[in-house]
Amino acid sequence: MKFISEEAREEFSKYLKWNKHRITPERFEALDYALGQQGHFSADELYVAMKTDGSNVSRATVYNTLELLAKCELLSKRNFGENKSYYESNFNIQNHDHLICTSCGKIIEFSSKKIMKIVKEICDENGMEYVGYSFNIFGKCKDPNQCKHR
């Protein structure tokens, strides 16, 4: 797999060195695959994608690398209420929010200027400088026939 971003690779390398973690080709392979994913993905989904493409990476390396990528903030780790962690890239991605169906697990990403305005107002009112936020709305698909979890 072709690497996604030299800048992301350099950032991850610095993080690994600074925190005295081993720098291995498998970790950078997982980085490339993770940043190449569209939307949200689980560790198992990433592992299967890598194996399908012929990677020799271990499941443990994928899980451990995803945790390191979340700690160095190249990925966000999310839990949408089903006791399962999902990841998504933070690298060159605009802030966005999530609408999650509690029946089927469907995730819709959206951005709202109204929400952003409220977040910034709350920061100002409390003497904080805005650096980012995470907002999830839980609901159910209105049309039960379209919901995967009928």
C-alpha cells in the first residue's frame, strides 16, 4: 500500500521516539491503512482489510498501533454506545458531529454552524479557548423498513 502522508508518518515517528516505542514497518503499514479508511472503522475491520490485501501484520499489532495513533491524535477513538470502539482519521479532517441509530448502528456525519457557534459561545462564557469538540446524537431510523436492525 502506498503511504498516505509523509507529514503523518513523521508525526507518528516523532511520537514513537518521544515515548520510547519501537518503530516498525508494521506500525507504519497500519498507519497508512488507518488513514486510508473512509469514515469510521473498528480494529477488526482494519485488520481484515489489511489481511485481505495480503499483509502479514498481526491482530495485536493492529490493535496496539490504533491505540498509539489515538494517543498521538492522528486518529480519534469513538464509542457510539455499543461497547465497541471505532476509529476515524483526525489528519486534515474538519470537525464534524455524529448521528447514530441505536437500532442498526448507522452513523451519519454532519456539520452544523449552529452547533459550532454554541460550542464557541460556551467556551467564551467559561473562559476557555476553543480547540475542538465531539458531539454525538443518538436516535432511531424513522423508517423501520430501511433500518438494518429490523
